[in-house]
Amino acid sequence: MTTEIVELEGQIYELTLKLHELQKSNSGEVVENYVFDTQAGQTNLLELFGEHERLLAIHNMGQACRYCTLWADGLNGFLPHLESTMAVVLVSKDSPDLQRTFANSRGWRFRLASHGGGDYAREQTVQEGAINMPGAVVYERKGDDIVRKNAVIFGPGDLYCSMWNLLALAGLSEDGWTPQYSYWRRPDVLEDGGENLLD
């Protein structure tokens, strides 16, 4: 490891600490109590908090995005740790039934809510002007008010998916790798005969 790498890692660490302090002190802004569809019926943003004072809303573009699937696959592993301190929900434009079918196929344990591409998607986007952008928003409950505290965009190279840093550690980059839904490769010879195989 070169001295330059070590020095740069130290700078990134210090900047990350500074970023965390700014996020902690950010007062945020009050937002409305948006309505979502779930398999159990309609719910709203306040109800999604449950017994917690904070809510992490993971903005997912839906089952048609391999990148959003990668982020959710990774965050799913942290879910019990996250839920020990805040409520967590994964929101997308997909219908509740499609959300659950896809989540089950991935082994996701998230609570799911659909914004259907409506007001929530437009007004709470993580990137201005982009309606269906992946990322995350943290809300705080203050009495009957909901405060949008911090938001972040998800994208290749960000701080919220460890895949990029592990690729970089190996001397690889996101330019040469694209996530897939499945990495199973068909063997040259299938011992079961291979009938009725679905790709």
C-alpha cells in the first residue's frame, strides 16, 4: 500500500466524520403526511414510523432496475441492525403485489409501500427534477409533524453500497461491472437432463 493511498484514506475518513456531523445538526424541513398503498391497504408516512421517532425510507426504482436491486440486497443484510434504532421501509412505484413478489424472490425482509409515482415520488425525490431516483430519505417525527432530515442519492461509487469499494480494492471499477439479477451459469451438462429449464 502506497503512502498516497494511506493519506487519501485518512482524508476521506476525516471528511466522512465532518459529513456525519453536518447530517446530525441538519434541522430539516416539515413535509406532509403522504399516503401509500400496501398489501394490507393504505397507510401514511406517520404510520410507517411505528414506535420509532425516525424512519429510513429507501427509494427504489422498482423490480425493473438491477442497480436498485443491488442496493436493496446489501441493505437487507443490515435490516435487523437498522430496525433496532429506526423504522425502515422500501418504497417504489411498483404495485404492492409486485413489490412483495419481487421482494420474496430476493429474500428481502423490508416493509414495503408503493407511492405509485404520485406526489411522494415528485415532492420527496432525492434529486431535484428526477421523479424515480434511487436513494434514501430519513424522516423524524416531532409530535404530529414529519421532518425530512437528510436525503442521499444512490449511484455507482457512493458510500451506501460496499460493492464499489470492494471492486476498487481489487483494482476494478463500476465502468467494467454491471449488477445482474442472477449469477447462475448453466453447466455444459445438466445432470437432470435439462428439460423444462427456465432462464
